[in-house]
Amino acid sequence: MSDVTLTYGSSATPALRGVDLTIEAGEAIAVVGPSGSGKTSLLRLMNALVVPTGGRVTVDGLVTSDESNVWDVRRRVGLIFQNPDNQLVSTTVERELAFGMENLGLAPPEIRERVEEALVRFRLQSLRHRAPHRLSGGEKQRVAIAAVLAMRPACLLLDEPTSLLDAAGRREVWRMLEELRTDSSKTVVHVTQFPDEIGLSSRVLVVFEGQVVFDSTPERLFELDEELSRWCLRRPAAMDIARELRDAGYAIPKGVSTLDGLVDALAPGHGGAA
Ligand code: ADP
Ligand code: MG
């Protein structure tokens, strides 16, 4: 993105302005910021659902404002919505998995093969004949993500994919995201409102009042103080717990920001009471 501005319709203030951003293939990026700051707009720009009103967005060399590039951009960049109900269109899970590939014009044998692969990879076999709209929230979001991934986009955009799920559904989707992050061939851009999810990415963008105001590592972000409260961001619970434990004499290394990291630090042979 180069000096990107986005103004919706006749709105007086732009939803995004002055955005300069380069994302390399294979990066895992978290995007955070208060509601209304422009996070969803940023993702929409990345897969040509909207085009900038100023500046330019280029995906893999394709300028998104060039109408003839739109489908090539969407083929490369898949978007998962916050609400899976807005994404799921088919009457069965297996049809849902095939739907996007049919739109891409893939050959039926190729589609069948990829559907089977997706059913196995995301443990959806037992749901294959079920109606997507009757599944649990976590299952729906898993189907939505599997359907987008079956199209093999180079980049996956996730817009608060767990915010409407209960704790169990969130864990289901987390497990899936964990797997994606370790796949270095995929670029993942993940908008999240959960501080605990930030530490799972290597780079974090803060969007505030239509601007990207921070672009660095989660560790750097959580070292900040006033800025965090100005941007309405909380530290992950694990960091607060780590601080309490440190104060109580436990040797917890700095920078621990996830529950897994905390468990590792407390495992026998590490940390423990000083
Ligand atoms: P976030 O995802 O961070 O909550 P959005 O990107 O959805 O933020 O919205 C950024 C701003 O753009 C908000 O002020 C919102 O009201 C406005 N906006 C978003 N979508 C539209 C739209 N389709 N038409 C007009 N204004 C919009
Ligand atoms: Mg949003």
C-alpha cells in the first residue's frame, strides 16, 4: 500500500489515510485497534473488495484499482469474515468446500480431491453432509476457513474470526490458526480483539483513527504504556500473570506473552520459585 486513502461514499472523514505498508510473502501479522478505526477497511483493500480513493494497493504486482485484476487478486488473497453466516452459502459442508473452487473454474476431479483433503485436514469428515447454517459457531468458522483455504490463496485475511464464538469455538479455530502460522508458505493477516492472539504473530499493526500508528513486534508493543491506553489496547493476561509471578520471586523471562510461554517458563527445570 502506497499512500493509501479510503473514503466511503460522501463521508466527510476518510476511513483510512496515509497508509504505507509492505507485507512480504509468508509473514504472520496481527492487526489491532479500537472499533471503527479502519481494520476491516484495511483488509477489504487487500483483496480488492474496495479500492483506494487515493494512493495505490498492489498485490503480487497487480494494482487492485485496475478492474481487470480483481479476480486475480481475490484468487491470491482469501478473506474470512467476522460472522461465518455471511460467508456460508451452501446446503452441505462438502458443497460449501467446493463452492469457491467451482467459481474459480477448477476441474471437477481436482475439486473432489481438494474437498476430501480439506475434510481430513480440518477434521470435518463427520460433518460433510450437514447443513453449514445448523453447525455450531466454531464449526461454521472452521468450514468457512477450510473453504477459503481449499482455493489455495497465497494470503489469508482473517477479520476477527473468533469474536462471535464461545470459548470452545474459539479454541477450535485457534488450533487451526496455529497450524496456519507454522506454514511459512502462507501469508496470514489476522485482525483480532484478543490480546492473547497478538503474541502468536511476529508483527503487529495498530490501526487508530484511520492510520497505521504502530508497525513492529508484539514485544515492542507491550513495552509501551500510555500509547496502549490511548489505543484502547490491553496486555495479554499471560503478561500480567507473568509480572505478578516475577514480583512473587519466580524467574519468568521477560517477553513471555502467551499462556504456553508461561507454562514453559514454569515447567520443572525452568523458572520455579527463586
Ligand atoms: P473496524 O474494522 O476497525 O471497526 P471499519 O474499517 O469497519 O473499522 O470502519 C472504519 C470507518 O469506516 C468507520 O468510521 C466506519 O463507520 C466506516 N465505514 C466502514 N464501512 C463503511 C461503509 N461500507 N460505508 C460507509 N462507511 C463505512
Ligand atoms: Mg471490523
